[in-house]
Amino acid sequence: MAATALTLGALLTTALPAAAAEDPGPASRCTPAVHVLDRLPGAGAGSWGSESVNDFGAGGLSVGQSAGLPAYWTGSTVHRVPLPSGYDRGSVAAVNHRGLMVGSIQGPVGAAAFSYRVGASAVRILPGGTYAADVNDRGTVAGGNDSSDAAYLWTGATLTRTLTVTPGHTRVRVRGINSRGTVIGYSWYWDGVSEVSGSVGLVWPGGTTGPGRQLKPVEINTDTDWYPSAIDNHGRVVGERTYDHQDLAAETYWDAPYTKDGVQIPGLPAHEGKGWLNDISPSSGVAVGTAMFPYGIPPITPIDQAQIWPGSGPLRALPSLAPDGPAGAEAVNDGARAGGWAYDGDPYDGAGTPHPVIWTCALG
């Protein structure tokens, strides 16, 4: 697939195409393009991890973080999510098609899960939570509390369910929820016998009330960990398998009803050996993520590379802002738009600056 990046100057002066034109249709072909969004000012601007588009809503709305602060965009225009007193950083993790945003904020007073809608004067703190990871179109919010090792569901401002796990599971972390109410995450697991423990994927099927079920396989004895990242409305889960002390990773997916082992996908040729899938579109089966290279940093090894997977066949690279600028994809929608972050130069020599970005026509 052709992956030609525009120059940064052109990107900064080019309007983001209208959301209605996202899908060119099956008979059309287009060229993937990366678009830089506006950034917030602030003390956190320019630091690694400070800028990212993390999810898409309806009508050109996207959400994430800018300058290390929770933010959202209408088109390419950035807006700050108002923070309550005692909080000075955070991120919007997800938004549903009704405009309900969720995420986490941190500051001197601690950490909190929150929800927010455009136009509200303040965020709504979700009781008991330190993070909210996802929200479905029914308005059910999935997240938890890292301090108490608990996983929760909220509706509105009400904690409606504590997600349980079987004995041996600790450090539970929720990652996603789909329209059917199926929740995915992972935990640290020890079987009570083995000399080591490790991370395993978990799923709480929608419509059930039992503890989370383990995604297969479970390989805590082989220096292998599993980290599911997102789930679509058909039940496909994407994530990664890490091994060799997490120096290596493989893009992986699981399909409902989760009776079979996760399937690993060959990575991009230049980066094969370390890659993640971070998100999957609600219905079209397209997934995105980031490819890296094990055991080193550029220029000795390739830069981080944003990537997209159509749901079958090989992974494809997404265009970067600069030949030496790393990039990563964190979100994708059904209209072939991907979101994430990209540098306009090499951050390892101090020349690059991070930007929140959207790729249009990401599948080509």
C-alpha cells in the first residue's frame, strides 16, 4: 500500500476532511494521509506521551490528550476538558456515539475516573474509580481502581457492578466494553503451583454475572504474557502477546466464544518481533497499533511505526510525519479513520515534537 506522508507545513495548513467523507466506498481508491490536529499549550506540551487521539465519536468529534491534559477535537480544533481543583493532568480514553467521554485524571489529590459531555462546566467523578477505560453506546462505562485492585461498571454516576475474578488473579485492569456489554481486560495470575506468575487475558461476557474467564492460552510458565486491548461489537478482541521478558511482542486476536487460542499475526517486515494492536473498529474488523523493534532504539533500529490491519491478511504501515519521526495508532473507526500520535522529527536527538494526528483513508 502506498504510504506517502505530506510535509509538515502542508499538514498544518490543510483542513481535516469532513467526517462524512471518511469512507470512499468499495469502488473507490484513495491515498492514506496523516493530518496534524491543534495542540493545547501547557507545561506538559512536547513530552513523550503528551499528545494522542484515543477514540472517535460522531460528527467529527475525537478525543484523547494534549499537553498531558484531557482534550477533545471538533475537526482539527482542540478543546480542553475542564479539570476540577486538585487535578492537573489526565486523558480522555474513549467516547461513545452519543458524545459521552470517559477517562482518568491525576493530581496532588490522587487519581479519579471521570465522564464528560461537550458543553458541561465540569467533569463528573465516577465513584470508587481511578480510571475509566471505555464506554459503549448504551452509556455503560468500564474501568476500575488500581489501588484496590477492583474492576467496575458505571451507569451515569452510579457504580452498578463490581467485576469479579477467580482466585489467583490480582492487578486486574479493564480495557474495553462493546455494545453487547462484554468486557475485556487482563490480570496477573498465579495458579498456586507454578514458580512464576504472569499476565492473562480476561473476558466478562455480556449478559452474565460470573467471574472473568481466561482467554486462551495461559502460559505463565513460559515467560509469556497476554494483554488484550480492545473489543468490537462482534466480540473480536485484539491485543498482544509479549515474551522474552517483554522485549518481544506479537499482534494477536481472539474471536468469540473464546474457546480457541489467540491467533498471532506476522508483524511488519522491518519490525517483526515487537508490535501491538491497540484498537479495533466497532463493526468493520479493522485494527490499528504500533510496531517497534526489539533490543534497541533508532537510528540503530527502525523507528516506532503506526500500523493498520484490515482484519485479515498482512499488516500495513501508516504514513509518518517525517522519515525519522516515530508514530503510533491508538484508535480506528468504521470509516477508515485512524487516530494516534506522530513526531515531526527524531525525538532521540531532541529535534522532534509530538502531535495528535488523524489518518484519513487509512486502508487506502
